Amino acid sequence: MGLLSLFKSSDKVADMGKTIVEGTVAGIDKIFYTEEEKAENKMKITELKQKGYELWLKLQETIANENTARSITRRILAVMFCGSYLLLLLASATLFPWFAEWAGQLFEYAKVLTNPVLAVIIFYFGPYAVGKYLSKKE
């Protein structure tokens, strides 16, 4: 009885027939790889390659700006100034319990370096930090 009820409703039969025909046509169409489909696929591949080349060029521009002698020198100077400053502060804090006078002298040297170290931090590390902050806001 269930099989016969399928034929009673013509809408279900029409929908099922339409689905079968569409599936058959789509399957037959996929069997043959036409010249038009080949051309479309080649065009998509060419567009992807072009985007890849553009990204590669942007990367090279960024790397070129970061690896110049000037930027390497800035990096070395920043590490030297900040490292010296931190070394003086740590040595002062470490020596204070036993040699308070020496620790005070080291701390005075660290005070002298405070402004140059702040300038290095602001001008070298500042743009990177600001850029990261602004990119998070967007």
C-alpha cells in the first residue's frame, strides 16, 4: 500500500522525477571535461598565481626594510643600551645588602642612563607597540 500511495500524489512523483533527471544530467556533464571548463580553470590558476606573486613581493619589501644595515645597527644599539641599564639596576639591587655604597653608585649610573634608555625604548620599540595596538582596535 505504501508503494501505491507514492503514485497517488503527483507532486511527489514530479519532484522525484525532476531530482532524478537533474542528477543524471549533472553526472553526464561531469564526465566530459570541455575546452571551456579547461579555460576557466586555467584562468583561476593564473589569478591565484598572480595573488601569490603580489603577496611575495609585499613580503620582500617588508623584509628588505627590516634587514638593512641601519635597522640591524639600531637593534644592536637598543639591546646594548637596555642591557646595560638593566645590568646596572640588577647589580645595584644585588649588591645593596652587603655593599650599600657601591650599590648606590651603580644606581646613580643607572639614573644617568634613564633618559637615553627611555628614548631608545620609545623610538625603537614604540612604533611596533602602537602598530599592534591599532591593529587590535580595527
